[in-house]
Amino acid sequence: MPIHQNEKPLYIQVNPKDNVAIIVNTGGLPSGTGFPCGLQLKEHVPQGHKVALTDLEQDEAIIRYGEVIGYAVRPIPQGCWIDESLVRLPEPPDLDELPVANRVPEPLPPLEGFTFEGYRNADGSVGTKNILGITTSVQCVAGVLDYAVKRIKDELLPSYPNVSDVVALNHTYGCGVAIHAPDAVIPIRTLQNISRNPNFGGEIMVVGLGCEKLLPERLIPAGDPAASLMSLQDHQGFMPMIQSIMSMAEERLKRLNRRQRVTCPASDLVVGLQCGGSDAFSGVTANPAVGYAADLLVRAGATVLFSEVTEVRDAVHLLTPRAVNEEVGRALIREMKWYDHYLQNGQADRSANPSPGNKKGGLVNVVEKSLGSIVKSGSSPIAGVLSPGEKAAQKGLIFAATPASDFVCGTLQLASGINLQVFTTGRGTPYGLAMAPVIKVSTRNALSEQWHDLIDINAGRIATGEATIEEVGWEIFRFILDVASGRKITWADHWGLHNALSLFNPAPVT
């Protein structure tokens, strides 16, 4: 695609130390394109891909974000396209040699007076949605529950207008698994905590089969009189099963329908941050803007979760110094080591990330991807670390350990208690969660134009100089408050685009 007649050739050099830059122009730039600095392209360079700003010798460090992202496999002349085949992956940071809590950022000044309209729960948490969630203890019951949920939506839900949805929490766990294996704690606590998500209003209902390994009682908080369960094998025929589920559901719909939105401080927000379909712009537009919004949320007293272990591992040396104390820093290292071991057991390594689409978007390896990914965390001190599926119990910036998979990460963040998620994308994805609103932020103008009815906020304006990181950060922050209040709806919710739960189960399947 030729450069538009009135469009100036643009590149972005993130750090003065960088010896590469990425091309901004849609469609890339052709060979011979010149820049005011004197740089001239020796070949076509696609949008988002790197161009050498200087002559690079074989084995010379390739630097982006002021960090080494790899080494040149052969000499690369100035003005040439640096694709993935020209970059050798560097060694990851040594987890036993990391600095810990030695550059803890000073807390930013409090941000007061910001509120949203949410659903206050008895335990003090706040929902941004008012949903009836029905948990399953085993995948065997999913078909029956889906049938029942359809009838609940068609026959019961219209009578309860304050309830926005009924969601079946189906999954593929519960039987045929090593239920007592040490790592089985991860999927089990994930299911336990998802049913406690603030958007479900404390109404816990479990549908089981009757012979599964994961006993339904394990998913109900001890002594909770409002929680209840039913077993399909206790019923005489299919229709009695459906009627029992519908009767239990209607009891909860009546209670949920009495809930009203009330004014809540922004400190009641629990916001998950995630990226998917990333590209080379992720670390210079959408993720920095989200990071700025994350700092605003932390200043307002909220809880902010960032995740994706494999997209943190290669930049963890930039995070451990920000840990609020040594205990938090060691916990962050612990999660990195656990995942290193997990990958080794599966005979995989960090080179399994990035995806083909990430590479098409200009990311040459997981190091470059990680450096752009961690920018979502902003600049606040890291106040805590969660193992997969653990529920957040403190305010501030939290690292919630999850795989990088969009679906697994989203599921685990729901278990950690998010009531809203912000999701950045460069290549584009229609990903969404039924249980929490997902705000989609694009890294490029072209994606926002292409998917005008799927992208909620366009951060691509940062790359072209039409907006600053701070301006888009404030836009995201205010949009979060509007979506949390029900004043605005995300495109994913508008279209009803919701991905299935995807449990992380590192334990054996029998």
C-alpha cells in the first residue's frame, strides 16, 4: 500500500538508546523513503516493524525501550527492515540475581472525588453488573444447564428487569482428573472464587451430577445459608431437573432484582488489565495509556490487576525493584520460577510466545513483547502478588499470576475478583467476558477504523501525535467509570460477544 500523498513518513524511537525504530504509517513505507533526520529506507518496511537506525554488526545488541531485545544474526545496514529471522533471542533475566524492592516508587498523590454507580454487596464488594451466575461442579451437566438457562432467560428474566443476565459457569473440569494432586488447587479455587465474583451479588448456586470427583459442596462457602446446590442424579427425569434449576434460579432472581445502583467511590473498582493480539504499537500507545489509567485508579484507591506470566518474565527485572517490600518481590519471583518449571515439564520454553499474528504486527520475540506488555502496570509500587485463581484482598497494583492465553487469563482474573477488564489489542480480537465488562483499546488508528463497532477507545492517536498518553489515559479512566456505572456499554456487551470460561489445570487428567 503506497503512502498517502499528504501523509508524512513517521517512525517511533521509544528511547534515545534505541538503535531501532518502528514504522508508523499504515501499509508501511517503501524503499527509498527519506526522513528529516537523514535516515533512508533501503527496503520496504511494514507498519509496526523495525528499521535499523544505525549499521548493526553481527552479534551486536538490538535495543528497543532502552533494553536489549536480541542480537543481530548477521550485519544489518542502516535503513534495513529487521524482521524476526535477523534477531537472536537473548537469555532471560536470572531470577536468583534480581534486584528486589530497591527502587520503590513514591506513592502518587491521592485522587479524590471520583465515583461510579455500582451494586453494593453484603461483603462490601461492589458489582458493575447485576447477574445471576449458576456454577457447575462438572462438565457433564453443561448441556442440561444450558437448556435450563435458555428457559430462564426466555420465561423468567423478563419479569426481573434489574437483573441484566443469567450466565452458566460451564467448564471442562470436575471428573476424570487427579483431584488430590497438589496443582489441582488451582482449578478448584478458581471455580470457588469465580462464584464469589462481585458481579454475582453473593447469590451462589451450584448444579452437580452426583458422582463427580469435585464434590459440589466444595464450591459453596462453609456456613453460607444463601448458597445452595442440586444434583441431577437425585431427580426423576429431565424435566424435573429443569424445573428444579428454574425454581432455585427464580428465588435468586427475586433477590437480585431488588438491588439498585448506588454511588460508590472509585476505590471499590477491581480492574483487570490484559492484552491480546498484540503488536509493536502495544508498548507505545495502548499499554502506556492503560498504564496511566492504572496509576489514576491506584491513586483513587482502587485495585488493579496485571497478569500474563510469560509476558512479564523477560522484563521482570524492571518490576521486582518496584515491589513495595522484599516479601512482595520474592513472591513475584516465586511465580516466575513456578511457571519456568511448568514450561520445562511440558518441554516448552519462552520462545513459544509470541503468536504468528504478534510477529506479523512487528514483534520479533517474547522479550520485545514483554517490554511492551509490562507498561500496562503504570508506575505505581507493586503492592501484592496472587497465585493463579487467588482472590484479591487488598488495594493498589497487584500482579495476578496467569498464563498469557486471553481466555485463561480472563477466567483467572474473574476468580481474583475483577468487576471490569481493560483489554488492549493491536491485531484485533472480538474477545469478551459475560461476567464483567471488557473495554477494548486499540493500538493503531487503522484497527479502530477497521473495527469501528468493536473497539471502544482508540489509542493509535498517540502514534500519530493527535493525542498524548496522558489524554488517552484520562479518557480510559473516565470510560471505566461510565461503564462501571452502566451509563455506557462496551461493544462486546452490545453485541453479546462472550468467550467461554477456560480453567487453568496444570494437574494430571486421569
